[in-house]
Amino acid sequence: MSRPVPLAETWRQWAPRLQQAPAVALFSDFDGTLAPIVRHAARARLPLQTHKLLQQLAQRPRMFVGIVSGRSVADLRRLVRLRRLGYIGIHGLEVAWPRQPVWSRVSAAHRARIEKAKTDLEGSLGDIRGLWLENKSASVAVHFRNAAANALPRIEREVRRVHRQAGGRLKLQSGKKILELLPALGASKGTAVLRMLRELPRRLGARPFPVYLGDDATDESVFSALAGRGLCVRVGAGTDSVAPYFVPDAVGVRRFLRYLLTLRSG
């Protein structure tokens, strides 16, 4: 990893490639990238300008737009409200093509294991103020953004205990103010994006040039998967990343989407 450079400094390099590509596949994380981070994840909202830009991009010929997130596909569809988009949820455990039902890698046994982990964590951490345990059915997320700092060692200790007790059947990963347990099925945002990219030439009529926008540690798997074959942009300055470029914030993301729409509109 290294420190990304501002995308604006290299825009002249990328604009012709994005304009002349026979097709473009734009993938983006949701929280912290398209939508600002909020104190409680349930209160997240997609800005109206961003919604309109995604809608217009998805309507362009030979253009695919996909949202990639730790949220469930059902939650993403509720928040984004665009049927033309593809969705990857629960870090690659759920996938839905435009206007298609959700395909999930998670079995009933996996869901029962996740429910047991949530129940265990509720018993050991339920008294901590500001802590939110979210059961996404395919994973359990421990949100500690609003918990006191002195509670964090205990939170990490209990989550790791539940992880160990699962005997390798659960995977533990961390994000921004979150610890998450999910089935150990080898899924990641990166593998899910690559799987969609393999299908897109048939759907678009051409091999697309991939673009990925993301702000979290879980997005690094996509940056690694697309290294040397697409445009990878980290959202937020001052953080080492596999992505070679960055934009500072959600406003920078909207500016990029607007430029991309102009390029793909001829």
C-alpha cells in the first residue's frame, strides 16, 4: 500500500480512456462514498444529486452501474431506489442483477449460526450504551461508533471470543467503527465484483473498463482485484491504500460522477 495521489492531478490521463472505452462498469461502495457517514447506519440517506447522477449514468448505452456494500441487497435497494442498477450485498455474499431477485450464498445453517452469534453478543454486550448489534440475516455487525471509548477493549474481546468459538465457520472483519461476523465462505467485495465483470461483456456487448470508488478497509479487496486493469479511487485523503488515486469526500465523488456522465454522453 502507498498514499494515493489526487485524482484531479491525473484527470487528463483518464478522461480519454473513459470516453473512448467501448463500455464502462462503474462500481461504488455506499456508506462514506455515495452517502455520508451518519451516527447511526439506519439513518443513512443517498443525496438527491447523487441519486440523479447514478440514474442518468445507468441509462447511458454500454454503461453498467453497481453498488457494493456490507449492507444487504434489500437494504441497498430501499436506500438507492434504482432498478437499473446491480447490487452486491453483505461483502459479496448477496448479488442481484438489475430487476432480478437476490442470489445468496448463505444457507439456513449459516443464518442459524449468525443468529446464535448475535444472541451470544447481546448477552455479553447488551448493557453497553450506544452499541448497536445489527443482524443482517447473512451476518451480524457490531456498530460501536456511538459507544464510549473505554468500552472498546471489551467489545473487541467479546467479538473475538464468539469468533473463536465458531471454530473457523465464521469470518471476522472490521470496517469503520464496526466489527462483523459472517460465514467463512471465501466471499469478498473483490471476488464478487470480478464475478460480475466476467458476465458483463455478454450483457453490454463489449468488455467494460472497470471503475471502483470506495472508502473502507473492505474496499481494498476490490482495489487489489482491479489493480492494473481499471480506475480505482479511494474516497478520503491521508490513508494508505492499494488504490493509486483519491477524491477527498462525497462531494468529490459527485464531481467525478458528473465528469463521467459528460464523457459517456459524447
